[in-house]
Amino acid sequence: MSGGTVADFLRSPRGMLALFACTFAGAVLLAVAAAFNRPFFEKFVAEKYGVVTAQEDSLMRTTDPASFVRKVQLLTPGKQTRLYEIWMQRPGKYPEQMPAWILSGNRDTLFQRIRVTLLAGSAVQRQMAALFLSRTRLPEAKVMLLDERKRAYRRDEQDVVSYLDELLRTQ
Amino acid sequence: MPAAPLLQVSNLFLRYGKFEALKGIHFTVHPGEIVGYLGPNGAGKSSTVKVLTGLLTPGGGSVEVCGHNVANQTLAAQACIGYVPESAPAYSLLTGLEYLSLVAGLYDVPSDKAEANIKMLIETFDMQKVAPRLIHTYSKGQRQKIVLCAALLHEPQVLILDEPLDGLDVDSARKVKEIVTGLAARGRAVLFCSHTLEIVQKLCTRIIILNEGRVVADQPTEEILNRSQDHNLESVFSQLTKPDKGNTDIQQVIAAL
Amino acid sequence: MSTKPSHFRLLLRTFLLMDLRGQHYARATGAKPGELIPPLYWVIGQYLFISAVTAIALFGRVDVLPYTFVMLTLSALLSISAVVVEFNEVALNFTDTQVIGHIPVHRRAYAAARIANLIFYLLLFSVALVIFPAIIGAALRGSDWSYTLVYAFAACCANLIFPLLAILLYTLRPPEPDKSDFRDVMAWTQIVLALVVFYGAQMMLRDGQHRLEMFLSYPPAWMHWVPTWWLAQWVTEMVQGNAPAGLLWGAVIALLTVALLAFTLYRLASFYRAIRTGYEHLSAERTPAPSRGIQLLSGWLASGRAQRSSVQFVLLLLRRDPDLRMRMLPQVATLAALVLLGLMTGQMGNPFAGGGSTAQSPSMAIAVVQILVISVPMLMHNFLYSRDFESSWLLWSAPAGPRGSLHAHSVRRVVLWLVVLPVCLVLGLVFAWRWQDPVSALLHLGLGWLQCVIISYVALEGIGLKVPFSEPLAKGGLSGKVAPLLAAVATGATFLGFLEFFAAQKLLYTAIFAVLLLCLFAFAKFKDGGSFVFQKNNLSKS
């Protein structure tokens, strides 16, 4: 086919429809390729936390819960959520009751912050947030855990469901 | 007893907002008649034609085409009419042949008859080479010819022609005049709107002159011509449409140019 | 005589054929076909791109329901936008009356053919808008391949229902085709909604607090009144919940769509009949004479009698052609909406004030000006089209340089001085008020104005603007044809925006940036002046 006839064909109604059909077919291939690569896209779904400073770390390593709770209550809501973010980065390093102590501050703000993690965090971050909730031993936290279990079940996340079942059993 | 009129216009009124375009028009066109429909610009010719063809709904009065009332039986009336609009509108992204096939289809002309008529008309107007091209590429005359073909191909009883010779070459204009005369001789009715008075004078059997939305003359051509001493349609037309104005303005314009 | 299926088929075939041919052959003069890639293709490409980017941005971040809601809303908005902005070309066609008005076609057959024509157009867009979200949605957690079918069905219904409702609203008013008040309202509504969607998408990607995901996952009560939310809930129910009950609702949705189609058909049939009379009424109305203001403006914008006449003509049509104003509205409205968003979200900081931890981000202040720069070619491009394109023989035949450069420059001047400059002045006032620093505002807008002037010269060549009002608007022509140039200009403007962002840190850098712009301006003017002189020489030789 010479250049002229290809151009003529592309300009004809039939050619235009063929062009659209080819483009749509290409789009379908690309979309299928994206659909089969969910793990690649999920890699970008994670929360970012600021680096923990030595001062913050020493604050969190407290051995005096009463003093820590007093300090927490004096912090702004933003700084209180920062404590949660510090815990999320190294949960094993701090006392087990730490989540409950942190939640002695502005509870609504903190629960809202945890909701964000459960929604926009990576799988590991979501499990950490669930662990945080379970360690508070608060009734609201249990409700949130149950909601999260429902969501994980809806999303066919069997591993998350099992993990949450485990946490809920200990409540 | 004369045959029933194919086109009957009774007490026709039309209003655009506050402006009265047609003020009680009466006329009839019988089979075999070629009626010239004249008037200065803005007299109401095109408005009349739009009402006759069902494009506009009149404010009062009635129009009957082949016995069908245009207001109530619009489609039946339209089916009897072959219409050449003034500016020869056509779908410019169709070829001439496609356009004619569309028109034939919309008039429900049987396909074999449509094919034969299209071929005949295309040949008559010497459009064989042009017809397969997009109308978009046509000259004004070629476009006019295609619209003429479209008006004729369903063999209408009534022809309404608004400036049908506009843009046509001498030979094509002659053919159109012959076709019009021939069809009238075979019992069709023709309403011929034009500003070219010489053609109207030669072609039409009767002349209607319209001025400011009123019919100011409706007589056989010979009788109309007898109204002026020089037996000239232009003089009669001037008398009836702008009797007080002379040529002084024109002289001034010529001097200024 | 009754409605004949053969008439419907013939008309539909004709309309589709003309639509497709119009992509290449809709020109006022000559038989030469247009570019190889049809304008509609660029529109389809844009829709594919927008839906792909949005679907991928949401992929993995939100659950099935919010994902479906966003994608369905975007899809419906873009469909309405296609119908509203190019309404005369898509839903109505005023030339039909002249061409086939006298032919015995039942008005229902005609309306059905026009509706079917519109459906073809909407389905073409729907395919472009559905492919990515439907397939990617199937890979969401908690979804499966049934999602593709269910979503495609819901999206096609939404893409039909909302434009049809827009058409119904249009036909409920008296048939005065040149009155654009309704379309203005529709255009503003869809612009604001589209901005909310696009702003939301970009915010989602860079917002550490994930406000959008939270908003979509824990929606406020009013969200349950949004029709696309209902549809999204239905899709989710079908995929994750009770499919048999959902099927019943699916049948209801299909029935509603068909009923709406039938009702629109009925309304359009009456509307088409009434519109003829409407046109005749309008033609009998007395049009006001050009105001003294237009004459003064044209005298100010042009030197020489010919240029003045040309500018006056462009100004007059800008004032009288509602389609032209309608086409320009999105660009200006987008800016207004961006300014509001910038003010509300605290991103309208002063780039010249120096950063500080408490200072507001200047991102939107810079973006607004860059968007203005990008809109210049689009604004100029709008002047290429007119319903009276056949009258452009006057401009083609008048002695205006071999390539109609006189008229192209008239458009450039009108756009720059009467659209862009007033917008700049308003923006300047807003910045001066916000920053409490008129000097910075003047500097910012001055640099922006200079960029607009440079881009206006680029646009003259890029969009091939020779004679304004000389082309009919083919479907998709408005945004499709100019898309490649806009992509290039957007890249350039973004680059300039970044440069300004960094240049604003120090006075010296700002001065260098200004000198760079002045050099670009001088180059553009020299290039344009050179070709203009060359054309004049050619004209005198010929």
C-alpha cells in the first residue's frame, strides 16, 4: 500500500473507525497489563513518617507512665499524633502500654489518625495500626478493629483477616 | 370547469414578533400554470414559500397543496412539493450522488425508479463527473444543479422554485426553463420566485406581485404587462412596489463612486 | 403519514457519515483534506489518558465503592462537558432545517436519528472513558472480572443519562437557539465539578494526610444524594454483595435510561419544530449597532484602517457570537476556580517573599499564571470556528497578506488585550490584596503577561490561525485539534513556572529570568515581523 493510499484510508470513515478500534484495543492491552500488576502499584501505597529524633526517642522510652501521660496531655494534637507515628516506626522498642498512654491525649484526633493508616497505609502499617489499637484495650478500638476486619474480608485479604482475628481474640 | 388548484393559499398571515411579514395573502396555482411570484426584498416572498413548504407555521389562514392542508397534513403536503430553496442548501459532506439518494429515500421513491431518475437528471445537467465528489467542492452553479435534481427526482405535482436559475450557466438555465415549461404542460403547477423579471415575463403564465406582505397584483402575464405603456414588467413592478422613487439617488451614487 | 424506520436509517447513516467526514473535510475553502489524525481522535486520546491516570492514581489506594464513585462521576462529567460545550454540533444542528426541513420526514424519525447520532458519539466517548476503569477496577482488592461488565454497564448508563438530562433541561426553555444563558450555567457547573475532581486527584497524590481517601471512604451524609454514588453503590453491591437483588436494580437502571431516552426523543421532536420559528423571530429582531466602545477599542488596538476594521470585526463577533463566548468560558472559568481553590487551601503564597516555615506555599499562585499562559493558544484557537464559516470568503479575499496575517494578528491582539489583560489585572488585584505587596503582584503578573505575549506568537504558527471564523466546528474539533500544541505549550509553561519558582528566591535570579523572557519575546516578535515583512513583499511583488 503506498503512502497516499494509507492516508486516504485513514481519512475515510472506515479508516477512522479502524483507527479508533486499534486505539481501544491498545488501551485494553495496557489496562490488562496494569490490572495484572497490582503489587507494583500497591508498593506506592504507604504512609511516610518523619525520622525519629533522639529527643523523641528518649521521651518514648519513659519508665514513668504518669509523667508521660501528663506530658502527652500538654502536647498539641499534632504532636500527639507524632507520638503515634514514632510508635509505628519501632513498636517493639517501647513499653507495651504505650498506645494506651498515647491515647490519653486527644482521643478523637488519634483515632482519626489511626483510621488514616488503616485506609492509606501499607499492609504492614495497617497491621501495626491494628496492633496499636488492640493494645489500648479501649471499646472504641475494638469497634475499629471489627470494622477493619469487615473491610479486610471484603477486600479478600485473608492474612489481614487472620491477624485481626488473632488480635480480637486477645481483647 | 377548471381543474382544482394544486396550490391554494387563503388569507395567510405571518408575524415575527411585532413584525407582520404576511398580511392576508390569497392566491391559487392550478395544474399547468407557471406563476411568477415577485416582490422587492423583504416583501414576504421567502416567508410565503417557507409556509407553503411547511417550514413555518402561519399565524392565520390556510395553505393547501394537492388538497392536503399544510398545517394538519404537513408530510402529505410536503410529499407533493419539489422545492428549490434560495441559497441551495445541501449537506456539503455528502457526494452529489449520496445526497440525491438520501433525498430519494426520504421521499420514498422506489430504489429502481430513484436510480433511473438520478441517472437521468445527472446526465441532463451534465454532472456525471462531479456527482461522485463531495458537494463541499462544488461551484455555486453545480450546487444549484444538485438541488434542482433533488427537487425533481420524486416527480412532484407542485414545484416551488426560489431563484432556481441562480448561478447556472446559459445551457443549464435553458434546460431548467424547458423542464419547467414541459412539466407545466403535463399538468404540474409551478410557483416561480425570481428577481429576474425578463425570465419571469417570458416563462410565467401568470404573475403575482407582493409588496410589504400584501398581494398588489395577481393577473395573467399579458394583463400585467398591459398595465404599463411600454409593455414592460419592470415598469409595472416599479409602479406597484415603489411608485414615488425616481433615479436621483442612483445618479448620486454613481457620481460618488 | 407515520414515522418510517427507513427514514431513521437513512438519516442516521447520513449524519454519521458526515460526522466522520467532517473530521477531515470540514473546511470553508478548497477540497484539501485536513490533518491525518482526526480531531475526534485527540479527544478520545485525552479521555483515555484522563481515565487511565485517574484509575491508576486510585488503584490500590481506595476500595471498590469510592473508586467506582470517582470514575463514574468523572465519566459523567466529561460526557456532559462534551455535549454542553459543543452543543450545537452534537445535539442540535440548525442547518438540517434548511436542507431537509421541507422534505416529508416525520419529526420523530428526525429526532430519533439525531438522538442515535448523539448516542453513537457518547458511546464512542464512553468506550474511551470505560476501558481503563473497568479493567483496572476488576483488579481492585475485593473485586473480580464481573466488575468490568457491571461497571461498563453503569458507566454507559451514566454517560447517557446525564447528557440526556442536560438536553432535556435545554429543551424545556423557549427555543431561542442563540441565547446561551442555560449553556453558561451548565458550563460553569461542569467546570466547577471537573475542577473538584482534578484538584482532588492531584491532592490525593501529594497529600500526606490522605484527606481525599478519607473523604471518599467515610463520606458525609450529603454524598448519599449524589446520583453517581447510587450507581457506584449498585456496582459494588453487584460485585461484592447480593448479585440477584442487584440484577433487579440493574433492570430498573436500564429501564430508566430507556424511558429517559424516549422522553428526550419526544421533547426534541417538539423542540426541533419550534426552533424554526424561533430562528425566524430572531432574524426579525433589530440587532443593536456596534457600540462606540468597540470602535474606540479597535482604534486603540490597531494601526491603519484595514487592521482597525479587522479588529472591529473580531470584537463584534466576540460580543455577538454566543458560541464563541461559550467556547472561551471554560478557560477563564478554570482560572477563577483555581484562584478560589488556591485561596481556600492556603497555596496562594508570595513567591518573591522568600520561604519560611510559616509561609504559604506559592504553588497555586504560580500555577494560576501558568494556566493563563497555557490558555492563550486555546483562546485564540476558538476564533477559528463559526457557524457562519462560509462567510469567511470576505476575509480570505480581502487584501490581508497572503496568509491572512492581518486577521490572525487581530485575533492575537483582541485575545491579549481584551481577554488576557483584564484577567491579569484582576489576578494582580487578588495577589496584591492577598500578599499585601503590590510590587510583587505587579512583578508576578508582568512576567506572566510577557509569557502570554510570547505564547501568542507561538500560537499563531502552532494553531495555523490564518483567517478567523473560517471553519465549521467538527465534532471534537475544539479541543482535539489543538491538543498536541497545548501539550507542547503546557510543557513549556510548566518549565517556565519552575524557573520562576526558583528565580523568585533572589532578585538577581528574577532579573535573569525577566531578561530571558524579554529575549524570547524579542525573538518571537522578530520571527513574526520577519515573516510579516516577507509576506508584504510577496504581496507587493504579486
